[in-house]
Amino acid sequence: MANHEKEITVAERQIYILSLLSQNPIGYTADEIVEKLKKWDVVLTKRTINRDIDELSLSYAIEEEERNGKTYFLARKFSMENVDLTIQDLMAISFMQRLAEQYEHTIMGVAAGEMLRKMVANTGNLNRKHIEALSKSIRIADGNEWKNRDVNPEMEHIITTAIEKQAKVEICYHSWNGDEVTRRIIHPYSLILIDQYLCVEGYCELRQELRTFRLSRIQEARVLREEFQIPKDYHERSQENKFIYLSGKNKEKLVIQFDPESGRYVKEYEAHRADRLTENEAGLLFEKETAITTEVLRWVLKFGSGARVLQPKELVEQIRNEAEAMWRQYKPTE
């Protein structure tokens, strides 16, 4: 097995060990710390861990306990009291507080807010006053507090536990696309935010492909004993066949010609949706390899006559039919 001791600094490693020892009231053995770090591909020797603990003991109260023939290490809680924070640090804390408020209906949002409050509480009075003043000068104009209000905290806990254990989960899911409730087994790879909605992404055994599930649409969840392995190419595959929210099995080439006004908007606000953008005499040419789902149709229609789909032909026909239906809906009555 390769040695990765040089991939992290001694300071990073020792701060992590100190934090680890201070969080667990029963302590850790050196072997347990080695195994815990190994889960994150940080490979260290027991000798290195013992040396780090010896060095930390010179400055921090680290205790040893012998139990069942093993040596357990424990540390008293340490705080940030009187830590000197720069103006940039204070601004960052205030900024993170505003972000955490957006997710106050989720377990992670609550934990993030509590962690930031602890940081502020354990720093000096002047720093606290400065952060209070800065909080009034930072705001999020397009708030999303309502978006995760329907997330069940118990469901969030079940999913996060399964992700950590790499355990399969049986869920009862209300699908938006088909408006149906299905029972399926998923391999939860990660929690992701899509347009600030909290979702879980992973392999779906029912559909036999990578899928994204919005937490608020999971009606039931049960962690199974079976475990799974995350594919090495997961991060590369996670955006395949997906335009915004919805995914599909087959990718097609989407080509749209935007007029100058709509093209400026796309380039400024939605350029990330394209694989390629090319300015031309007609405005902006948009190209993307993606599954053509109903949301692609809705996205194109929001630009009205400012967008003209060139490919695929099936989408062109869908838009034509939609335009004709809209005309019948709005045409003047005699």
C-alpha cells in the first residue's frame, strides 16, 4: 500500500487528531485513528500517529487509558477563545452565516449555523461586535428559505447515515416526472443541491442508472444491510444526460440559435448549461449533448421567439405543436 503521509501537512494531521480525540468521550486507539483516516485515502502508520500524539501532548491535555489491553487516547475540549481573526476571516464568517440561514430547515443547515455560532461565541468581544456589524452589510436578495421546508429531518438523517456507511437504501419515492409512487433500492453516493433543493444522487436498481432524488419526495426510507462501492467514474458521470433537474437514458445533440438579446442573457446567466457557445451574425449558437426531457422544452419556451431549435427534429416538432396549442388558447374569439 502506498504511503500518503506527505499529501497532508503535519499541522493539518495533528489538528485533525486533536479534534478527533476531543470529540469522542471514550477516546481512540492509534490503530483506530489509522483506520479512520484510511477511509479518506490518507494512509499513515501507527508509528506516525503515536509520534503526533506525543508532540500534541506537549501543548494539550491528552490523557491515556488502558482498557482491555489497549491504549486509548482522550483530549479535553479545546476552543477558539482569543484567536486573532483577520477582517477577511470575519467577513467570511458573516457570509457563511447568511448562507446557512438559507438551509435552516435541514439538519446540515442547523449544524452549520450552530458551528458558526460557536466560532463567534469563542472569539473576542471586538470580533463579535465586528461580525454583528458585518452581518447587516451582507444579505442574500434571492432567498430560498422556503425551498427545503418540506424536507423531513428524519429522512435526511437516514440518507446521510447511509451515505457514510455506503449502505443501500430502500425508498418509497413520489416521482415528479411520471407522477407515480414507486418502491426502489438506491445506492446513495452523495447529497447535492440542485437549484438549492436538497437531493440525493446515486444508482437506482429499478431504473439501472444514475438518478437524482429530491429528499422532499422520498416518502419512506430504510437503510439495508447490503453495502455498495461508489464507481471511480461517478463524478464524471453525474452530469451526463441531465440538463437541469431531470435525466434520461439517451443523449442527443441539442442545438439552439438565440437572437442577440436572448443570446446576451444566456451568455451572462446560463452559459454553464452549454457544452459550447458560439457567437454568430444571428446572435448566439448554443450546443449541448443531453437527454431531451420535458424541462428542456420548458426552458426553450421561456425565450419565446428569441430561441429557435435547430436540433433534434423531435424537439422542433414538440415546440411547433406547443406554439400551435398556445395560439388556439389565445386567439381572439369572434
